[in-house]
Amino acid sequence: MAYRASEGLFNPAAGHLFALWGFHQDEPPKGPPPSREAVAAVVAEQARMDDLTLDGNTVTSSNPQVALDFGGIAKGYAGQVIIAWLRTQGVENAIFNAGGGLQVVGGHGERPWRIGIRGPDGSGVLGAVDLGPQDEAMHTSGNYERYREYDGKRYQHIIDPRSGLPAEHIVSASVIHPNGANADAAATALVIAGPEGWEAVARRMGVTHAILVDHQGTVYLTPQMQGRVQFQTPPARLVVGG
């Protein structure tokens, strides 16, 4: 389970926290961010996925404060399901784009599927990777598309469930994995883990291909990803993790 492997950094049970920040809706939230007191009160609820019990198709919780929000994994899971269905229909080459998440099989004619990784400000291309021919997914979590802005400060939509505050330091994280749901969840968890913790989280989640960018433009990546990414321009600083 992604929740346990990430040691709770990916926590779909914390729906009340995401709603408090206004990130449970399509429209960008307006007005001031929630108070520190309100955030602390929700964090104190300690909503966890371990509070859930599954009995057939029925899910119950021992914690009434649990509110499920699967926005951080839904695109990845949907990609898996759709590509699997396409295979049953005889489709051998396909790409599914869910906005921030891609799942592929086969190739683009005689060449692999080539996927761009956006720059740290959300414009331009940092680099590109080739995906396929076997089932592969690449998912990116970043703060350049969903955020709330107030009084000149931007609050990104990826919330650290430990503090209840937006994750800092990492602008975006991209993960390649055969399992789309795992790639989707891991990208979120790595953003929250930050420069100091991302390597350990990646190992626990079985991720060997990951690339992260921080606010200063420093690029962090695994050795396996370094062997696959083709940078459009060399990063100002490159940190290769273990």
C-alpha cells in the first residue's frame, strides 16, 4: 500500500485537510489561507488509511474524522485500467494522457513514446524521456498548475499531512513506474519528502526512476533516471541520489 510505503506522506484519508485548503474543488481557492489553529486542529484528528476496514465492497472507519480523497492516485489507476482494456481490444500501441500523468504501451511508430518534463516554472521543457515498449507510466506532481495565491504568496496544492501545510522546497517530481497508481502516489510523496528525504521514500515505494526539481532549479534524480533523461539544457546543479 502506497500509504504505508510512504510512511504516511501519501495519505488519501486526510480529505478534511485538503478541503480546508480548498484543493478539493476544480476552481482555484480564493481568499486567505486557513489559520494555523484551524490546520493544527485537523492535523490532530490523525486521519489515517490504517483506520479503514474493508469488508467486500464496504469500507468503514474507526476514526470518524477520516475523509477519503483519491485525487493523488486516481489518474494513475485510471491509466492502468484503460491501457489494460485497450490491450483486450487488440491495441498494441497506445498512450493515455490524464494531465500530469501518462500511461503507455508499445511505441509511436518505429520509435518509443517521447515524453517531455516541464521546467520548474511550468513553462518550457526541462528534458525528455522515452517510455515503452512495455507498460510504463510517468506521473508528475508539481505546484505550477494548482495553487492558491493570497497577498503575494503562493500556496501549492500538495499538502504535507504531518504539518498540514503546503510542501516546500520541491517544485515538481516525476516518477516512471510500470504501475501507474504507484507512480502517481510516489510523485506526490517525493514532493513532500523534499531534498533530504526523497531517496529513502523512493526506495520504500519501489521507485527506481525519479527526477525532482527545487525552487533554485537544482535537479535531483536517481541513477536509473539519469540514464534515461535527455536534458534540453544542462541543469545549473545536478544531484544524483542512490
